[in-house]
Amino acid sequence: MTETNDLQLRRIRRALISVSDKTGIVDFARELARFDVEIISTGGTAKTLRDAGISVRDISEITGFPEMMDGRVKTLHPRVHGGLLAIRDNPEHVAAMREHGIEPIDLVVVNLYPFAETIKRAGVTRAEAIEQIDIGGPSMIRSAAKNARDVAVVVNAGRYERVLKEMRNRDGALSIETRQRLAQEAFQQTAFYDLMIGSYLAAKEQASAVAGTGGIAAFAGGSSGGPAHDVEDFSVERFHGQLPGQASWTVSKISDLRYGENPHQVAALYQMAVKGGLANAEVLSGKEMSFNNYVDADAAWALVNDFDQTACAIIKHTNPAGVGLGATTAEAYKKALATDPVSAFGGIVAFNRVVDAEAAQEVIKVFTEVLIAPDYDTAALEILQAKKNLRILRLKQEQVAGRLEFRHIRGGMLVQTADDHKLKVDGLKIVTTRQPSDEEIRALLFAWVVCKHTKSNAIVYARDGQTVGVGAGQMSRVDSVKIGAMRAQLPVAGSVLASDAFFPFRDGIDEAAKHGITAVIQPGGSVRDEEIIAAANEHGLAMVFTGVRHFRH
């Protein structure tokens, strides 16, 4: 054994190789063999190496046991873990190895069962996912990493050449610095792997509880909450205890982005361990997606998928520039565009139906940054892909009840259940003398959905199936009322108005009435509700309360 005080070199004499991803493993093992490293291997890895002409000892020769239980048990044995955990200069450890016929293992090369890839497959069952939970691999990785003073562990194929380069420079040995760096990476890998499994199982439990009770399930990780509750009950007390006391979520980087919200910021796209969501969208063509593109596309996608009818939304800076419903995607787009054709320039367009050629022809008339839809017919895709700078995204529609939302603050993170509330006609409380007509009810419900996806303070003017004007993100609600009407390109008179939260004063109603609205939808709950209702009655407006607020910060 070669060892110096400064480098603490360890010569690699015996390696255990067991990999699911066999990328580069043959070349790596062949190079190890040139250093006279004895190679021990398992199952498919051993066959791959033998087929390449590399001499391999089966793990069963080391353990004295065959692989069993469909490969579930093969490396969980003292002759494996003793060979990894034994401290080489500890006399008692050396004596135990000699007594029990344990041979030292100096290098472990392991990557784990493809759990992440498995759970992304459409229709994968829980049983199939569980079979891809690696047990022996993480155990060997942790044993080797714990004993980094004597053993090297490689969990990333991208490290093969770096390891070989050092072995070439050090006569087949690796330094303590290298072994420690590899050990750190190994523990990060096993931690991520376990968190990914935990997140998947927690999501499954959550989905199961929602399917069984219509409620929000307690998330795994130390929740002290009771049973799930009805989603339609949005009182705060219903959700207390439903979030975990301790929890971890796993993400893996998909790609670096050119920059963040601004060019001086660094950014990347990460993917949650479970499938679904915009991070899994297929980019069919166009320029590289930016940080802001993803943020706006996510807002657009969420909005259109809140409608059961064919819908189109045009988004700028996460706010709707226009939203339309139609019998066809083309009709929906034209109605959305008519709301604010100027702001639509450089916007993000989303559909909740397959885009056809007629709609595609309309979209390409206006410069659009991103188009997202569940799919495109062949003719539409040909038309759209002629616009080389248009980013075209395809994403399967998946409604996930009981989602959690996250927002980072300095030193911590805020977590909440998603705003999945859907208002129905029977959830409206008419509070004015005048009753809204059926057409007004439809328009109010439409405006309410758009308002839910608009930054607060949010005011939306609309007709049945079409936005008229949007006032978003103002510090004063009456200012949002004014701006929504001021920016309207379509006639405001005869439209209805939605407000994401209650009116604190009657000035908002008085201002809206000047522009000829006929009905109002709002949560109610102000100490001045009676004053607000009286103002609506004075102006001959119909007003309905929802009892639900939709702040969006």
C-alpha cells in the first residue's frame, strides 16, 4: 500500500462495479484492468463487462450466496460491507477480516436503479415504482463513502475520466482529497434518491386521500393534522395541521437558463421528482426558453386550464392581457386578442385545446414569445414552426388536487395549498335588489376565473366569454377600477366587473358605475358591506358575493 503524510494515497487493487446506467462503464473497467485492478460485479453489469472481454468475479463468489429474490438480495452481505467499512490500519478490523475471509474493496462504482425515469412513465403503477427502489446500491455507496479514508466511491459516470487521470498520475492510487470529494457527492446522491422516493410516496398518499375523500391529505413528514377535509370548505381552520412539521422536496436541474429575470442574474430550470407541470413541457421548436418565459407560461397554462370550455389566454408579466372562450380555438384567440391587441405583442399565448390551422394562422399575425397547448394538429404545427423564434410548448393537461405551492423568502420558505377553488352558480349569494340575468351570471363566473389569475388588487371587466379590460397589481382598488376601464379597447358599457377581494369603500362601485357596468362579483366581508350594497342598489347594479377571496401576490 502506498501512503504519504500529505496525500494519503490509496492504491486501487479491487473494485466492485454495479451500475444501472452503463454509459462509459466498459471503457472505465478496461482501464482499471490495465492497472491490475480485480473487478467484482453483479448481474447485468457483469455480463456487459464479460461480453466486452473484461475479466470479472461474480459477487456470489465473494458472498458464497447466489443472487436471490429477483435480484433484491445480492450485495447485502458482511463480506461486501466488511470489505468496504474495514479501517485498513486498525488491527482489530484487519484481524476480523482475516478471521472471516473478508477481502478489502478499494473502489465502488455504483449508480442506482432508475427510479426517477420509472415514475415519469405514463401509467406506471406503484408496484412498478417500488421495484425500482434500490437497496443494495445505496448501502454500498454509504459504506464506501463513510470509509473515504480508505475507499473511493464513484456514483457519476462523468467522474470516470477524472478518476482514471489521477490513477495514471499516481501509479494506480487516489488521494484522500479525491476520495473525500467523491464521498461528498455520493452522500448527496443517496440523500437525493431517498428524498425523491419519499416525495413520490407522499404524493401518492396525498392523491389517494384526495381521491377517497375529496380533501387535502396530510403531507408526509411529521404532520400533526387530522383527517382530510372537504375542498369546498375553505375556512382556515380546515387546513391547519395539514402541512408537515418537517418535510423535504427534491428537485433536479434540467438545464441552465441564459439568465434570470434580468441579465445580471443566474438562473436554471429544476424539475420536481414527481411528473407533471410546466417543467415537463415538451419544447417542439423555437428559441431557448428564458426564466421569464417559464414564469409567464406557467401563469397562462394555469389560467386556461381553469376553464371547462375552449379557452385562450394572452399573458404579459403573469397578468392576463386578454382571455376568450369560443366554439373553436381560433374564436377563443380572436376574443382574447381583441381585449388588448397592443399588449398582446410579445406575449405568451395558451390554449386548453388542440390548436388547429385556423388558430395557428391567427397567432402568427402577432409577435408571440411562447405558445403552449396540450397539442397541435399537423397543419398547425407546420404553420407555427415557420416562425423560428416562436417557442412552441406541448404539455399534457393534468389536474392535481391538493397541490402545494412554495415561495422563498430570505431565510425561509412559505408553503401553502394551491388556490384550486372553483366557483359554481349555487355558490353565489345575491345581495342587491336587482337579480342578475342568466347572461350576467355567465359573465360574472367567467370574470371571476380571470380575476383569480390576476395580480391583486385585481379588477376585471368582462362579457360572457371575453375580457373587456383588466386592472392589475395596484395599491388601491379604486385605481384598479379606473385603470381597467381606461385601458379597455372594447366598450365597457354593458359589461360586468369582478373584484378579487372586497371593496373597502363605495368609491370603487361609484367609479365602475360611471362606465356603464351592469353587475358585480366580489367576495364580500367588508365592515362597509351594507354601504357597498346600497351603492350598487343606487346605481341599479346586480351584485353577488362569493365568500371566497383570490389574492394573488
